[in-house]
Amino acid sequence: MNSTLFVLASLDGLSYAALVFLVSVGLSLIFGVLRIVNVAHGSLYAFGAYLAATLSLLVTPISPWLTYPALLVASLVIGIVAGGLIERLLLSRVYGREEVLQLLITFAVFMIMDNLQRMIWGVQPIYAAEPLKLLPNVSIFGVSYTSYQVIVLPVVAVLALFGLRYFLRRTLMGSVILAVTEDREAATAIGINAQKVYLITFIIGATLAALGGALASPTTSLVPGMGTEMIVLSFAVAATAGLGQIEGTAITALAIGMARAFVIYLQPEFEVLVPYLIMVAVLLVRPEGLFGATKLRKI
Amino acid sequence: MAGRSSALTWTLAAVVVAAGVIPILIPSMATLVVLILAKGIVVLGIIILLQAGQVSFGHAMFFAAGAYTAGFWGKYLGVGDLVVYLVVGTVFATILGLLVGLFVVRYREIFFGMLNLAFSMVLWSLLEKMFHLTNGADGMRVPRPTVFGMAFSPENFQYVLLYLTLTIAIVATFVVQRFLESPTGNMLRAIKSNETRLEYLGVSARRILLIGYVISAALGGIGGVLVAVAQQIATPEFAYWTKSGEFVFIAILGGVGNAMGAFAGSAVFELVRFYASAQLANSWQLILGVVLIAIILFAPNGLIGLWKRQRAARDES
């Protein structure tokens, strides 16, 4: 592997890791607070991407620069409307029920959203690369790369990471969320509205997934099945890091993104295998994930 | 009580007769009934694990192991015999179940589900990427096998397959029901209610779960062989996570308290899929999703639970 390929693979890995982080951290946050693995998370990612593409194509004739706010609007709309509806109408009815039922109700949402996506946007690939083309390429160690992928995406991911950290550790709402995560009953007893905390957390998580999708939409063609792949990948990242671990998710996303990018250049047929192999290997040694805390057994 | 149990026996007999007779009257139903029964057999395995409170979101790996046994045999050894496929596929799935099981039974709940998912996704990506061995995403064709050394025409073969599947389904149901009522089955349920107390009795919870896991893997392998032969193809999709989700879905739909739930759920699932994709273009997933939500919110014991509740209400009045 020569140095050009090395740089190229690193940049691929970086931009990919940024997207994967946004989706995974949403999944991880939702699990940390609601204790539900959201199987529909990949669908929120796909909806974010499709809506962003639709809005982008709509505003491009007016001014191509409007596509950037379009990406943001799309992720907020999906996060707040779809995320809010899923939590209020469905999840709020199964808290405290058997784990398998909680998992399956999000599986049902996945089936419905997957079907709706085909109905609304069809099965033909959709391209909306305007935001990518607007920004110039940058040269990094002699390799020319789109600045959208190597600057915008990582910057957004880092902003999301620090934003989340700040929100959870420095604001009142964040402290309330952490309190509910720690001990729901005690938190409710001192007057915290746990219902509201769950709703807000789910909306934040869903918005992050949709944001990942919206930001990914200029870099790839949108096809049915993109959400189905993303959910297992983000799941692999979140589980490898340890569910509920925000900083750990960032490091793991970077590691898995890099590993995947290098494998693409070295042994392309094993590309999809990498995240799952890493996940199996890590979970076998540390089931609570790389950064998760070991839990004591209840008697 | 006697009246209730004989009613159940009669219903069972009626269902078996229906599964055996309807396809003779409507030949196009034969393959559909095979799929219903074969998936029901796989779901029996899911129900066993659910007794212990464990959800496998990767059970499709055993399903695929069975299906690809038939596929590989057809590609590398020529047309084989259905009975040989079934035996080899089951043995292969059982061994795989034992190997994977040795790892996964150390974990519970979400970690158990995640590890299963990870293993099945590894299998899926191998099946899809090892193109020269497995034909990649196109899958492997499964030529119509002989049965007990006899070759059949396509029309006769579908009936042979149907009755063989029906027989296996009946046997599997009785074996699973007996297993669940056995001491080991009861200990499996104890893993769900209180594992530590189970261990205080001197029982290894891991070993009990491993026994259940291996049986459920074997059932997955049998179902995989039957579906691959019925559809004449095995594709990587057989190992994908959505397939695993589908099996858990069917288990919850039918109701997990009883082995019969597997077939009730499977029948509703396949019929909705069959008719909704024929009548209401491309909306079967939507319909099934709504059905699943309705079941979870309003009938958590599944279709069998609904049926029992209705009977109980009628007995009282």
C-alpha cells in the first residue's frame, strides 16, 4: 500500500466514520435512557436522506446554496415529527413490558417505514449531490478530496459530540435526562416528568439519525435498503462501544470506519464483514462493550 | 377441563386435515402451505428460546445453514435426495448451533440478542461475498431432489414435499411440546423468572440454555432445507437480520405460550404476505407491521391467547 492510497483510505474512513457516529450515537442515547433498541433507527436515517434529497432538488433551481439549510430542515422534520409520533403513539405504551415486545414494536415500525419509503420515493436510485459539488476540493498530503466529506462531515460530527456532552452535563434538561437514566423511580419521586424525558430523548436520537442520513444524501445514491444496512452497522458500533457510551461511540465509529476503509483498498470483498467481525470479537471478550461499565448480577 | 382439552385435540386434527386437504382442492396452495409449515418449524425454535426470556435476532443463520446445505449439495454433488438434505442440513445446523451456542449462552437479554445478530451478519456477508463458492447475492439454485431415491414430476413432488413437511411439523410440535413440559423445559422457564435461584439448585443455567439453543438451531436447519427445496433457491437474504426479525415476529403473532402458536402465526403471516402482495401492490409489509403493533398493544399473548380468551369467555356464559 503506497502513501497515496493510505491517505485516501484514511480520508474515506474519516468521512464515513462521521456519518456512522451521528447515527450510532442517536441509537446509543435512546438505549441509554429508554432501554429500548430502536430497530427503526435505520429507517429514520433513510427518511432523513430521502427527504433531504427531495428538498434539495426542490430548492436547487432557486439557489443551490439553499440545499444546506434544506439538509438541516429535513433532519429536524423527520426527527421531530416521525420521532415524536413513534414515541408518543407506540413506545409510550410498552414501557415496562417484556423486552421482546419493546424490540418488536420498533421492528413493526421498521416494516411500516420501509414500505412507506418505497411508496413515497419509489425504488429507482435518487441523486442529489448539489451540496457536495458547491464546495471546492481540498488537497491533503497530495490527495484531492471533496471538502464536504473531509471537513463538513467531521466538523458536524465533532459538534454533535461536544453538543451532546454539553447538553447532558451542563444543562438542566441534560441533568434531568441523566437522573431518569440513573433511577427512574427516584427521579419521578422528586417531580421529574419521565414521560417528557423519554419523548425529548427519542426526538434527539431520531434527529441525529435523520441528520446522518441527510448529510449522507449528497455523497451517495439513495436506494431502498440503505436504512436496513445502516441499522445493523450503527448497532454494531453502539454495541462495540457499549450501549449508552457517547464518547466511546465516537472512538469506535472512527475505528470501524477506518478499518472498513482500509479493507476496501486491501481486500474489497470483506468490506461488509469487518464491522461484524469486530463486534463479535469485542462482545466475546467484553459483552458490555469496550467502554461500557460491568453490571453486577441481580439476585 | 376434559371438554377443553378434547376441543383442543379436535381443533388440532381439523388444522392438520385442512393443511393436508386444501392443497388437493386448490393445487396452487401446496407450496404456500409448505412455506407456512416450514417457517412454523423454525419458529418453534424461537419459542423455545423465548421460554427462557431470550430473543435471538440472528436465528436466520441456522435457517440459512439448512438452506445452503441443499444449495451446496446441488451445485457440487449433483441432484441429491430430500431425506439426505434434511439429515445433513439438520446435522450441520445443529453443529453450528452448538459452536455458536457455546459462546452466546454466556450472555443474557440484549447481549444475547446482539451476539446472535453479529454471528448471523457474519454468515450473511460471507454468503454474499464469497461469490465463487456461493454465487453471491443471486443465491444458489436448489434443483428438485429425489425422495427416498424416487424421482417425481413437479406436480407430484409438491404433494410429496407437502406431506413430508406436514409429518415433520406434527412430529416437531409434539417433540417441542414434550420438551417444554419436561424438567429441562421447566428449568428453561426458570432462567426467565430467576436464574440465580436455578443455579442454587445446582443446575447450570448455561447448560440448560445450550440444550434449548441447540434444539432451536436444529429446527432452524430443518425449516431452511424445506423452504429452499420448496422455493428451489437459497439466497444470502435467508441469513439477513430482517429474516431473523420475521421469525420473532411470527412467534409473537402466534403466541409464545404454546407450540401451536408457531403455526397459527406463520399461517397468518404468509397468507397476509401472499394475498396482500397479489391484491394490494407492495403493501404487505405495511399491513403486517400494523397487525404486529395491534397484537403487541391489544393481544400480547398472540393469536392462540386470543382464541383461548374467547373460549374462556364462552365457557363462563
